[in-house]
Amino acid sequence: MILWSKVIFFIGLGLLGGFSIISWPDSAKGSERVVTHADFAPLRGLDPLVVTAGQDLMMCKAIHQSLLRQKFNSSEMEGDLAKSWSISEDGLVYTFKLRDDVYWHKGFGKFTAKDVKYTFDRLLDPKITAPYRKEIINDLKEVRVLDDYTIEFILKYPLVPFLRKLVGPRNTGIVCQKAVEKFGRDYTRNPIGTGPFIFESWTREQAVMVANKDFKQREGPPKIDKVIYKIIPDADTRIFALQKGEIDMMWLTPRDQTIVDRLKASGCKITLVKYPSLTNISMNTKKKPFDDIRVRRAVAHAIDKDSLIKYVYSGFAEPLNSPLPKVGFGHTEEGLPRYEYNPAKAKELLAQAGYPNGFEVNLDTDNSPSRLPVATALVEQLRQVNISVKLVVTDQPAWLKKMSTGTVDLIVMTPGYEADPDYAMMRAYHSSAFPPGYNVCKYDKIDDLIDKARVERNEKKRLEYYHQIQKKLMEDLPDVPLLTQDYIASYRSHISGVAEKNYVWGFDFYYIHFVEKK
């Protein structure tokens, strides 16, 4: 059935490929410049405090600002709502001078330091459940307002990646106190920010943002007038829509060279985007059979990464032998244990662990085109060593809920991190991130190393800690790193401004603009 659907799909592409689809979109013919981005999943919420899904993060990035931001196409940081900052000699006090010319959307008044304090006080509130809140509350002692445009953060101890944590929008996107108090729980569907785009509407089919014409920062207001986030669950339908000019841009999944070639032939552009992400398979180390290191190592030996890269990713990936992505600080594979593809070795380890005939287990995934194809391939690879896997496929909200409640035993993940490795370590392997955080493997053997690395101010020593951490993780193997991949941005020929390096997930619509048709 899957193969037949692909045959039909490629026949359709062939018919479309009989002529060049280069028509100028209706949105560019009139005075309003509209960009339509399509994805498979609906939005879940636009409150920076609780945002988890990639599509929500992308929209939040356009609506909310943070104290700091990631420079376009770079791993460097720059001021966003903060004009400047200073750090005390002991590394405990961070003082920020804020912009005094920023206003909240929709008439909610002027942005001040009180909104910054409110944002972080809300994050520290134990009554609020936020998956990543412990990344801040474990470190932050107090936030003080010195005047309307000066704010001070007092840490419990010196923390090297603290500035990186202030690059939002996840967790640390600044919210408007008046708006949160007005909308309450409904704020997540009525976000009020200071960013380059203003939230307009949200239905089951799409969400809409319009340009903030009063945006004074960077180079002024956005160069496009409106962004439509359109929900098209089926991957083939999204590709057809892009070719026909019904949408303007999307992330191309599944990755397929034939589809890439077809899109290029129809006049679309392709950019391979570097992002600190990886694909792995995580195991619950607190439950049988994955509480046995021999079983976890057997899983590693059962996986043929080269086949995954060739047949699932069409070569748009490379094998990974570290729990840290290759993009960013700290990654190494030197001196780390390796688990080559060896089904015979996998069966031998299972027998030693008391599972000579294998075992049965559920593998959780969602309907994401980034995860479902690799999960499907892994089912067959694990079957070859007598591990009988039932693939449990849910929609994205149900899948995320399973992770946050800690009810998964085996799961395919595609975590996205930031440039500093502290994010990966704290989110995936520190015991403070047990569910409702995303340490789904419930691994707690390296808390001390992680804690030492995040406060070490000597870069060389800090790198040594992260080498020890990666080695320990590859020895204990709470999850198996599979591969790192390029993300394929596909878009119509009139679109420009897509970054080749992206350290905060999703298109940055502020930089998207139209180019003249040649």
C-alpha cells in the first residue's frame, strides 16, 4: 500500500513536471505581500512559557521578543529587548539596560522592566507547569527591577550558559503582564508580544500573523505584510501545493532526492539548513527490559544507520555517535564507545540478558513525517534480532503528552537544541528533567558532571567535562544516537531570506522578503 501510494504520487509529479510551474502567486500580484507556510500539525499554544512543539516555537519567535536573540544565520547572540548588559566579577549578577521605545501589540501599552520581572516570576511559580522551567528555577535566585528600563538577575551560582537561556522564545520570551492577567488560561490562544508580527487569528485550518508596522528595531518593520500558517497533514498534498503555488514555503519531509529534483525543476528553491538537532531512539532505563545495559546495547547493535540514511533520508543525513548534535559547542566522537551494526552480537547480548527469544515492546511515535518513516524502518531492523515491536502512532499532541507523563518505554525522538550543550544535557539527561520534562529515558547517572560543566568558566576544562559526559552516556546508552540531518527548506522562487544556519527552530519570518521575478 505504501509503495503503491508512492507510485501514484510520482506519476502525479511527472504530470506536473510536463510544464514549468512558475506562476507568480496571487499574494504578490496585489499590494499585500502574503507568505503561506504549510506544515502537518496544528498549533498547540503560543505562550512562550509552555511552548514545546516546533511549529509553536516558530510562531512565538515572530510574536514575542526576549532580552537577547540569535543573530540571523549565526550562532552569535545580540540584544533584542535588551540594549546592553554587564556581568559582575563573581558571575552572579547580570544587569540589563532595556529599550525604552517598545510597545505591546494591540494597545496594551509600553514595555517596561516590570514585564520582564513578571515573566520570570511566572516561570518561578510552582503552580505553573512548564516542561523546561527547571532549566531556569534551579539557577535563578531573584529578579529585581532597578528602574523602568533596568533589570537585574541574581543567580544562585555562576552559570556559564545563562545568557544563552535568555535567547527565547521558549521559556524566556517576554510576556505582557496586563495581557496574561486579562486572558488567563486563554493567553496561549491570544498572545500579545512586542515582536515584528502581531497575532491575528487561529482556526482549525490555519493561523494568521500580520506585520507590526510600528516595529522600530533591527531594520524596521517586516518586509512582508502577512504570514499564514496553513495545516496540510498529508506530505504529498503539501508538495503538490508548493508546486502549484498554493503555498510559498515548507520544510520538506520526508527527505527524498526525487522530490527535491522535481521541486527544483518546477522552479522552487531548496536550502539545506544546519540546525543543532539529531534523531535518536530513547529507552526507559527504569523499566524492564531496558533497565539492563545489555539490552540497550543489543538495540544499538541491531540498528543499521547506513540503511536508514540511504533509504529513509535519501542521503540527507550522516551517522551520529554522540548524544550531542554536531552543530554547536562541545560535540566530539573521539574516544567514545561505538556500536557497529551487528545483528549476531545483538542476539548474543539479548541471550546473556535472559531474552534468548527476544521480547515484545511498544515503540511510540507520532504522525510527523520526520519521525514516522524512521520509526517504521526501526521496527523491521529490531525484528531481525527477535525484538517484536508494535508501532504506536498518535497525533503530535497525544505523543507529546505521553512524553510529559513518562509513560513511554521506547520512543523515536528528534530533539532540537541550542548552540550550548547545557540545553541538551539538562533537557534530556539531568534528573531534574524527569517527566513532565523530557528526560524520557529517566537516566540520572551524570547529574554531577552536568552540574560541574555548566558552572565551569574555563572553556578548555568545560570541554573536558562534556567529553566525559558524552563518553559516559555512550557507555550507559540510555538512548541510541542515530543520525544528524540537514533540514530541507523548500520555497517558491519569489521568496528570499531563508537562513542556512538556524539555532532557534523554524523560519524567521522577519527576514523573509520577496524578490523580483526574473
